[in-house]
Amino acid sequence: MWPFPKKEKMEWLRLDDSRKDQYSQKLYRRMLYDREPILITMEDKYKARELVASKGVCKLPELLWWSCQTPVKIPWDELPDRFVIKTNHWSGDGIYFINNSNEKLKQIAVDMTIGELYRVIENGIDHRGKKVSHAWMEKKLTRLLKKKYAKALEWGTQEIKPAGVMIEKMLMVDGALPDDVKFHVFHGKVGWIQIDVGRFTEHRQSIYNVDGSRIEQSNPKFPGIEELKHLHERFSPQYVEEMVRVAEKLCEDIDYTRLDLFDIDGELYFGEYTCYHNAAHPQSDEWEELGGRLWKTDY
């Protein structure tokens, strides 16, 4: 029997004893059995800021506004030219990158890879050329605040209370939105570093050991970053060591999580925690084996 509503069936979510030591199966078992309160804190994008601030090891994007009141009424006239709107309890919807300046954001494609999830809105026009009003965004955000996150198996996200809207200052690098630098941390130690580029154009992804060497994947989920064969071609060895130190401090309270950081001109900014990476969808064979070996929790 499926442990979640029929409409939410995801065919890969099945217990399989023949793969019980693989990464995605352990993540699925977390979904089924792990009810540690830290999962709620980390998945809550608002409360996670408090946890990160308590560690004192990286910066946080400036919080411009927060409210859990409905209907949502955003103080548009009090905001700067560039900012990001999101809810604290949802992923993949209700995320708006707002640019009201005279300079367009660089590296934004009409058919960007995550165009179904995010909206980049510049002077009232989104990346597909559609007009987007303040009222439309407020209504959409109001609807989201009245619902629990759609993936019922992600217990930590389901339990976030209260749901609210947060607006942060937009982070930028050379006129563009920054790339993701993601750390998969197991029992307080970084297992590998994931780099994602082209989220707003054509998404590519590669993973690297902490020594900077690329982990080759025989069946990756996304095209690799072929021009970045070693992490030290982008970041100095000393900076990689610093990023690893920061990641391990921020993730010391849990057996496994993915941590997203942004490198903004040599300074690290917190992005988010993700305790249910990719809804436990199986990853490459190499990812499955390595993650399963590093994650020693036996659910």
C-alpha cells in the first residue's frame, strides 16, 4: 500500500531491501520514520535563519520583510529595486525574483530550465514576457499560506508553523543571479560538494570531493559542467577548505542534510537547508553508493 495519497504517487518511492544501503533508500526511510524536530527548523526557511545566525560562520541575505498574515499585503513601495519573495514552507512555487531597476538581469532565458518553478519579473514582466501584477502575486502567496506543502511525505516541511512570506535582498554576482554551491553533509562531515550552474538558462550539475576532484557519474540526472574538471579551477584550495569548515559547522546538528551556500565576491551567504533532496529520487549510481556509505543512520 502507498504511504501517501494516490494523487501524490511517485513510482520510485518503494522500500527495496536489495537497495537498502543506497542513498535514496535511506532518504526514503527518513521520510517514513524520522521525526526529529531539527528537521522542521531546517526546512523552515525563516527559522533556519535563526539557526544559521547562532553559528556565526557565514552571512545571511538581508531580510526586508516577513509576515504570516493573510491575505498577503506586501509593502511594495518600501522595498528596494531588487528583492526575492518566497514562503518559508514551500519549495518550487511562489518564488519571485523581482527587478525594478533600469538594468536587466544577465543570464535569464525565456525557456530557462526552472521556468516552471521560479518567476523572474523585471518591471512587471516575467521571463516569458507575461505581465505579472502585485495583486496576482499576493493572491498566489495567500493561497500558499493556507496550504501545507504538497509533498506529504516530507514531514519536516509539513510541520512548519506558522507559514509566512519572507522577502530578502537579492544576491547578485556581476549583474546575474549567483550559482548554487551545495554541500552534502553526513554526521558533521562534508561528503561531497555539488555545483549547479545555469539555473536560469540551461541547468548543469557536477559533484566534487572535498579535495576538489570531480566525481565522475556514469548516469547523472543533469548534464555535467564539463569545463570545470576540478573545483580548484573556480575556487582556491584555501577557500574550499573554508567553505567546508562553514558547512560542517552549520550542519553539525543533524545526521544528514544538503546545505546551499552562495559565493558572493568571496563571502559566503546562506541559501537554505534541504533535508529531503530531490524527494528521494534515485541519483546516479556513484551518488547512490557514496551517499549510502557515508550516511550511517539505520532507520
